[in-house]
Amino acid sequence: MKVLAIETSCDETAIAIVGFKGGSKSPGISILGNALYSQASLHAHLGGVVPMLAKREHGKNLIPLLESALRQAKLWKLHAKEKPLDAKTDKKVRAILEREPELREAFMALVPRLSRPTIDAIAVTHGPGLEPALWVGVNIAKALALIWNKPIIPVNHMEGHVFSSLLVEQKPKQYLLSKVSYPAVALLISGGHTELIHIKKPGKYSLLGATRDDAAGEAFDKVARMLGLPYPGGPEISKLAEEARTKKLPRALELPRPMLTSKDLEFSFAGLKTAVLYKLKDMKLDDATKRGVAREFEDAVTEVLVTKTKAALLKTKSKTLIAGGGVAANRHIRAGLKSMTESLGNISCFLPAPSLTTDNAVMIAVAGFLKQRGTKKKNVSFKADGNLRLSSNSSKK
Ligand code: KG4
Ligand code: ZN
């Protein structure tokens, strides 16, 4: 089975074509095409992702990325002669892409000339994320599904992050899905989310706790901005913090560990960010200060994440920890989670491979394949939902 997947929830535009062999328990997974364009540098000087700019960029990038993914997968074939769409399909496609005029033009110039690729389904992220950005992906997925007459699978972005942590590389572009002992806990840490999720069995998610204000990645990005570092701030802070540790610099300041001793599994990072702001008022913003702040900030976030995750594992008597999302790229946090699970003994810890940690469409293909295997539903009607939740017990904001 081959799945074409589309991801546009934030500032990465991505299309992947992924092949699956064997049963759903341990499918062999091959990345046949993987085309990704990061808009990060475009949003960098604006200090964060601007939703309407992200939407416009997705509209521009999707058709070139579709071409690239199809070519990589050797599924790119143009009709010898142009084959116009029948009037009904033409009208429907134009209506689906009505709000994306630039994308619609590029789409109509290319897709009717393409011979239908041998894929079995189209998976697309429909939330959570920036709603205008999500809609672009959802709409192109619906238009392709209509023209190519393929089933379409709406995927939750956070479930994608869960599966990306379970992919184990066998050889380049070939993966297996790790076998998970349930119950498990997922720690999902990204630019928009910080959540602890209880997975009782595959596909059964319930929320244990989440941030009350800023997400962990958001805090990294905001503190980076205070230090004059570009967006995305996580990797920048991490680099400076590592330098402070290797150079064995003395601890430059003390920051709070918010909610560390609260009895629940909630987080709060807004206060930590404000604490940095106040401390910086009394400090000269030189390289030594930047390194010192980066290190203490990273230590504070790590300590809180590790402590709460440990409490979640113990509370749910889980056998597995799955950490995912962009912040799971952080080496200090990874090391903290690894050593915590080792100290508990008997708990497997799954972390995403560096290449699949930040947003990508491969994880959306995998989540889509596992969700829809065997069903033949075509063109289900669904919406983009910026606040889509993974867990059944959490209410929408
Ligand atoms: O999952 P992701 O790519 O996009 C969202 O769904 O939000 O996560 C992006 C977030 C950004 O806030 C970025 O600063 C953070 O992940 N990030 C990191 C690191 N790499 C990316 N945070 C800390 N350390 C890193 N090495
Ligand atoms: Zn993400």
C-alpha cells in the first residue's frame, strides 16, 4: 500500500509518499518520496510564525513539492496530450480551491496533465495547528482525492508525532515500527503543545496533563528572542547551553522550576519566560550571559518535563514512554528522559530520530496508514480544526 501524505499545520510544507508492506503490527515502511520546505527563515525576523504568511507560502510550495515527491517515488508521468477535466469535476475542484487562488492556478495547470499515480490513499493533517495553514493542506488533499478518485484520511498531527518516535531506521529510507508495550505515556512537546497523554492501548488516548499557558517550544522561542537569537529558538538555546556545560561555566543565575512540586501533571512555562525577562534587566547581554541564561533555562525546562513525565509513568503504571514533537530534538531533554526511564527500570523509552523530529509528512503517512487500513471510505467530508485534540477526555479550548 502506498500513501501520499500532506502536512501544512505550521511553517513546514511537506509531502511524502510512503510504502507499507505487511500487517499493521509491524509493517515494513519505505520512504519513496519526501519533499519538505521549511519556511522558518521567512518567519525568523518576525519572531515567530505568522499564520497568514504561512498559509500563503504553503499555497506557493505545494505544487513544486508534489512534483518533487512524485518524481522521487518514480510516479511522475505526464499525459502525452492534455486531458481536460470534465465540466463537473472542474467545477468541484475550483470550488474546493476557491480560497487559494495562487494554488488553484498552479494546481489546474499541472494536475489534469498528470497521469493518475499508483497510490492507495491520501493522508492529510487536519489539526491541531494554525487553522489557515491547515486549510491549504486539507483543500489540496480533497482536490487530489477527487481527481484521482482515492480515499482520503484525516490525521491528527500529534498522533503523527507519536508514530514518528516509533520509527526505527533499518537502512536509508527503510523503517520498522517499534513494538510498544501498553499502557504507555506520550510526552508531546512542540511549538504549540506540551501534553502528557496516557495510551491505554493503540489508538486510545486520554489527557493526563498539559500546559496552562505557553508550550515548551514556545518558551524556547520567546527566550531565544529575548537573547537576540533567531527563530526557531530551541536549537539556538540548546547550542549555547551545551557550550556553557562543556566550558564548565559557573551558573550565572537561578530560574524557577514552575509547578515542579504541584501534585498534578500540569505545566506552566509563561512564568519562567517572564523570570528570564526580569533577570535580563540586571545583566549585560554579552555572550557569557547568553550562554548562562540558555543553560539555566534549558535545565529548568528539562527538570520540570522529566519530573512530571516520571510521575505520569508511575501513576499510570506504564511500561513505555514515547516522547515526540519538535522539542524532543533537544539533546539535554532526551538525555534526561533516557536516564529517568533507565532509573525506573523496565521502561522502554522511544525518542524520534533526528530527521523525523520536527514536522514532516512521513509521520502523517504512517499515522494515516495505521488509522485507515482496510477501509474503503472515499472523500469523507471533514474540516481543518486548529484545536483538534488527540485525547477523548479533553475539551476544546
Ligand atoms: O513539532 P514542531 O516542528 O512544530 C510544531 O508542531 O510546533 O516543533 C517546533 C518547536 C519550535 O518551538 C522549536 O523551537 C522547537 O520545536 N525545537 C527545539 C529544538 N528543536 C526544535 N526546542 C528545543 N531544543 C531543540 N533542539
Ligand atoms: Zn509538530
